[in-house]
Amino acid sequence: TTHRLAAALVEQPYLRYTHGEGYTLGSRLMELGARALESTSLLSLARPVLQKLAHFTLDTVHLAVCEDDEVLYLDKINSQRGLEMRSRIGTRMPLPLTGIGKALLLNHSEEEWRTLFLRYCREDALEDFMTKMRTYARDGYAFDLEENEPTIRCVAAPVFDASNTLVAAISVASTTTYMSLERMRELTPFVQACAGEISQELGWSQQQKHQR
């Protein structure tokens, strides 16, 4: 019944009930609304930089955030080479399987890396993953070397806000035909610079880079 549904929403608390006044929005809905506003702000600030990255590389460009233990894709600009990837705005992927997910994990502990990896992957591949993650965390980027999709590679970099918190990541992705290891290394500084531009729009400064 409607009353039962309303009571369940109050319990969560998506709604709040006040005697004599009825139902109002609960703290959970207000929290979700605030997060939606933050995402909207991030999208609008990041879009011009993503367009620049897409124009420069001709490849697929993504913007994503960490939602629970998954990558949540907020924006995507398709490749100008006629290639299509399975990622979609609003879809989710396991964090340790994607380049952009690894970039979102750069400020996590090694124990968190290990736990997440073993949730989705074979234990015999753990040491290789950990070694790569240590390099990525040290140098401020991440690669996807076909771990998520055969023939698909990407270069990703983290985005920080004014409080020096890692809040998002961007990536540029293509097939191995266009994304050799040499080109990935060449693109890395540019992807990092684009992530830095978005970070600065969010209030982050270069001085904070050395505080991490």
C-alpha cells in the first residue's frame, strides 16, 4: 500500500514524517541531490577540456567518478575514427579492470587495491596488478592494457578538487591499431595536463600536488 511504501522510505530515510505536517524530503534524498549538483558542475567544467582531448587524439574520451566499488561513467565523446566502445554514460564497470578505474584508485591503500582486484580477478595476476598500480600511483596516471576488453587500451589520469581529494578521472581510449605502447607513453603527459586543467577549474592548485 501507499502507506507501507511511505513508511519504508521514511525508514531509509528518503522521506521524513512530521505529525500534523506530513511528509518532506529526507536526508538521503537531499544527499543524493547534492551529489547530483556536484556531478553537474563537474560535467560542465570538464566538457571543454574533454572536447580538446578528443579533438587532439581523435579517440574515445571518458569522464568518470567512483561510485561504491565501481566506475560510473559521467561523460563520453566518441572516437572520430569510426570505432565504438561498449562504455555508455551512466553505466558502471569494476574499478580494477579499467584504466579510468585504476586512476580513481590511485589514492587508495595497497590493501584496498588487493581486495578489489581479488573480487573480480584471478589471484595469479595479483602481483602484476600491484606492481603496475605502484608505478601508476607514483607517476600519476594509469593504463588499461586490454585487461577489460581485448584490443582496447587507454591512458587515464586523476582529477582533484580544491581540498586535494581525488574526485574523478578522465581517459582516452582506442584499439591497439591506434594505441601502441609508444603512443600511450607519448599521450600520458597530455592526458595528465588535461586532468590538471579540470582540477584547477575545481579549485585545485599545482602546489597541492606535492602534498599528496
